[in-house]
Amino acid sequence: MCELARNSVLQSGFEHEVKIHWLGPNYREEGVLGNDVARTNVPDIRVSFRHEALIDELCNLFKTQNIHSSAETPSALTGIKKIL
């Protein structure tokens, strides 16, 4: 439930100050860096798992896109892998 509440606040239209109050000052950072366990009650291991799953899915999507793409364009996959 805490993870659901955290994600709802992240995606809401609340002002920046309200999100800071509920999620912490680093809420815009991705992964564990953006999680304040004391405010969200979501364990870092859970946030880390979700972030890694997202990166894996994005990598799979871009691999598929590059296989089916006929035009020579810079790979967005390279940018994602640099994040990892």
C-alpha cells in the first residue's frame, strides 16, 4: 500500500512543495536516491527492484526497436545502459 501511495503522489498534480513534504527533497531522483524511507515507508530494496525492472523493460523495448528499424539512427539503448 505504501508503494502505491508513493507512486500516486509522484504522478499527481500536487505542487513541488507538497511532494517534498510527502516524499522528501530528492523525490525527483530515480531509484533509491529518490526514496526517503522515513517519509514513504517503502523499503529501498523495493524501489531498487522496481527501478531495475523498468530499466530491463526499456532495454528490451529498444533492442526490439533497433532490430526492426531500417534507418540508421543512434541507439537510445546506449544512453540507457550508461545510466546503469
